[in-house]
Amino acid sequence: MDNQTEAKNIQDFVDKGNYHAAYNTALSGLNACRRNKDQAGVQQFLHIIQGVVDSLTAEFSDPSKY
């Protein structure tokens, strides 16, 4: 698996508003890295997942509820 290609695919999903696919793809990447004992990849995908969540928050949350 090429983490950079997966990261681009995830960003493409986010750009299209397809958060479900973005999150699932990122989680799959995280799990693949865990299986391969690739801690740097795990960290990368955790960061990507946080970015997906941040994008969801920015798009859909009510700022008055923070």
C-alpha cells in the first residue's frame, strides 16, 4: 500500500463531501499499517482521520454549540 496515494484518495473523497468513504479508507489504511507494524503509517492515518473529523466539524457543526 502506498500511503501517499491513499492520502490523496482520502482527500479527494473529502473534497467531494464523501466523508463516509474518506473515513473508511483512512481507517483501512490505519489497520493495514497496524498489521504491518508500521508505526509511522499508523500515526499518519490517525492524523488523516483527525483531518476528516475536523472537516466534518467545520462543515456541519453549529459554532454556537462549542
